[in-house]
Amino acid sequence: MAARRVEVGEKIRIRHGDRKGKLGVVTAHERRKTQTRLWNGQVEIKTHLTYCVEFDEDISPRRVPGSYLELI
């Protein structure tokens, strides 16, 4: 997991997934909500902090969770 909140403009490297090892720059961050229905009928809502990353190579920008980021 990222040791601290990553600021806009910081250089990062992706640690997991199909873009592992790619270098990029954080362009924005946003909070996203997911909703899950539990076995007892209750609805659980979780909030996740994601980062928009623009890569150095010719790859389209992606939303990435903080645990995938490694600060450079």
C-alpha cells in the first residue's frame, strides 16, 4: 500500500496488474463508492480512494488504487 497519500504531479511506478513496472504521473485523485448486498439483506457501502495516472509511454490514462502505486 502507498505509505502516504500521493499528491498530484508525483512520479509513480505501478506495482501490480497488467501495467506492472510502468512509469507515470498522478494527474488527479477521486473517491469512489462500491455497494454490496450482504447475506442478511443489508447494503454495505465502501469508499475507495483512486488515483488517475497518465503514463510516460503511449498508454491511455487509468484509474488506479493506492495499493498499486510505488513512489519514485
